[in-house]
Amino acid sequence: MVCKKMSKELSTLLNEIGLKAKSASAILNTATSDQKNKFFDFAIASIQENADVILTENQIDIKAAKDNKKDEAFIDRLALDNNRLQGICDTLAEIKSFKDPVGRVLASWDRPNGLNISRVATPLGVIGLIFESRPNVAADAGGLCLKSGNAVILRSGKDGLRSATAIVNSLQDALKLSGLPEECIQIAPSESREAATMMLEGLNGSIDVIVPRGGKSLVAEVERSAKVPVFGHLEGICHIYVDEEADEDKALSICLNAKMRRTGICGAVETILINEKISPSFVPKLVASLFDAECEIRCCKETVGFDDRAMLASEEDWSTEYLAPIVSVKSVAGIDEAIAHIEKYGTGHTESIISENKETQSIFTHSIDSAIVMINASTQFADGGEFGLGGEIGIATGKFHARGPVGVDQLTSFKYIVTGNGQTRS
């Protein structure tokens, strides 16, 4: 009886949040660029002013996560400090600097009958964002959605709910100061899984799009259960192919950075494929460098003998997103085998080729059908901020509407505006 009462109360609360978001979205759709930009100035000032409150709430979240035996990678994603708060402010400043995407004329043409047809960018409406342990996502999503004219309802995992709520409180203060409804950015005040389930069902038509930010199990559940469109990816099993014509020093630096800069992000490389012609010279250097960085290496049977510290990889390793200081290494006959391996085990996120041969680079980029394909660069650049998009609401690996980092432009749809002068159709 108590559970049913709680479910009813939560349902009523979330449906009210949905209706408020829908109303705020309609107001935001007509907000001027100047009004939206003022929000970013107030938001940066508010986060800086409330830094102590945000960091105190974050420390409570971190203590609870440690008490619940969360691993170091999880704690790193959850943790905030003054530098990371400054990073949040820098991202908001960058989003502010972008041109307003709403109302952009994407294309315009005249018909023989005198009609002019324009395709014009419009907001998506209300976005539901379900995320796990990264409280900075609340600020990134709030800023990106606001700039693109969308209201957003956030649902944080329980481990970061205090931190995310503190950030949203600062953003809502900024909304009020800029003359916009504070309901443009809301957070579900519940740790219950039911809150996520209700959002996936669309809150009685209030939510237009769902964006999941988190691990494989979260995204899989969202894509399986959602009754509204979803931007998402299941995993980031990212690959690097080191070609026979690679600059080995460059390749070593890139592979080390791609794995070890931050091991818990979806852009971290998980499998390194190495042309068999350079394996004897390159693999020992790679294993030594990774071991020095405290990374576990799992090598194929052709390469495991190059260093006693390497473990033998299993078939399961090729389809594993470690999100940890572990990497799998495989020797391949050439680019065709590398492409075939990626097609079999990849998840459509990010792949990189290290090669000085332009023709080989071209074969790779044309053959690989992932959202992001790189040449001579670390997969850790798979990030909306690094793309100059002012952060991202997520990385989309599907093939409809948005693909890759989802920034302000990808958070818009479009409509057609047809202008005539009395034309009628015969």
C-alpha cells in the first residue's frame, strides 16, 4: 500500500515537472539570443558563487560512493573540485559564444510557380536526460539545451544526485535572473528507478527525446524501454589500427594517451590492432610504456610472447569495453584484416588509424562506418568540447538525425516555411 502511494505521488510530481517543462519550452522557443546569452553569464557567476555548496554536496556523494565500494574510475567520474568547476564554467562560456542555432535558414530555394521554400532550424522541445555519475553533465546538458531552445528534465543516478541538484539550483537561479522560466532546466528529485521508467514513457507526451549518458546497462535499458526517440550508444569499444607505415614514436604516444589519459570515458581505446610487419619492433615498446603507466595488457597469441608481463587475450576481450586500465592488443595481416576486426567487434563509436600513407588513410576512413573516424590522433578527442561544439549532451552512434557528439546544432530539428503570393494548386 505504501509503495503504491509513493508511486502515485512520484507519478504526479513527475507529470507536473513534464507539464512545466512543456510550458517553459514554448516560452524558450521565442526567447531572443540576447536573453539566452545573459543566462550563461548569470550561470557562470552563480556556480562560482555557490562553489562551496556544490563541492560540499559532492563530498557527501563521494563518501557514499566509497562506502558502497565503487571503484576508482567511478569515483573519478563523480568527483568535482575547483578545477573541474572552472571547466564547467569554461564550457558554459564556450556554449554562449556559439551562434544561436534556432531560426537558422538551412536551405532556401524558389519553385517555378513562384513559391519560396525555406528549411529552418527549430528546437526539439523537451529533452529527457538520464545519466549516471557525472554531475558536470547537468551543467553541460542545461547549457546546450538552453542555447538550442529546448527545455530539459534531468534524472541523475543516486550516486551523484546531491551534486547534480546543487548545480541545477545554480542554473535555475541564473534562469530567473535572465527572465526565463526556471522550469527550462529541472531535475527529478528522486533516487527511484521508477523516475527513469516514467521518463522513458514520455511523461504523458511531455518529453520529445530521451538521451542516456552512462554505461552499457543503462543505455541498453533506455533503448529497450523508451517510448520516445533516443539518442544513445551502447558501448564505446574504440580501436586504433597501427599501420606498417606508421611513425612508431607518434603511434606510441597516441596509443598511450588514448588508453591512459582517462580510462573511464567512452572515447578511451580498448583494442589496439598492429600490422604484423611492425609487431616485433612496436609491441615490446607499447607493452613497456603501458606497463610503466600501470596498465594491464592482453595480447593475442602472436604477440603475447614479446613480453612476459603480457597476458593472453581471450575471445571475450575483443568485445569488452573495459573502462579501466586494461587494453587488448592484436596483430593483423594488414588494413583489410583490421577493418574486418572492427566491423565484427566495434560498436560504431570511434576508431583511429596511425599511418603516414595517404592512400591507406583514405581506405580506412571510407571503409569504417563509425560515428567518428580519426587519422593520427588519440581517440580521447571523441568529445564535443574538443570538436568545438561547446561540450556535448552525448555521443550518438545511430544513423538517424544526429551522429557523433550531440551539440547545439544536433539538438535542433527543422520545419519548412513556404512563402507565396496568392498561388493555388491546380
